[in-house]
Amino acid sequence: MFRVLVIMFFAAIVIALFSSLWSLMRSPAGSPSTVNRLMWRVMFSIGLVVLLIYGFTTGQLNSNVPW
């Protein structure tokens, strides 16, 4: 369940990124809609980092690298 939440946050980041690109193509640079959508992307990114830190510290996520 925790991994699904991480994937949903990542998908929200990608959607917000392309939404802001679409807004940038339609309206002039620096318009409020583009800035607002980029702000949402930053908020989702911060949420994903916090979620990953929480997952690694509680043991719900672990690394399987051999080194």
C-alpha cells in the first residue's frame, strides 16, 4: 500500500509538470496559472521526499542494492 502511495505522488508530479508545460505553451511566461501549477509540482515533490524518508526510517521501504 505504501509503494502505491509513492507511485501516486510520482504520477502527480509528472502530471503537474506536463500541465504547467501546456499552460506555458498557451499563455505568456509568468502567468498565474503556470506559476500555480509549478507550485503544485514543488509541493508534490516535497511530499514525495518526506514520504520516502518516512518509509525508509520506519522500514516500510528498503534498499536491495548489493553494495
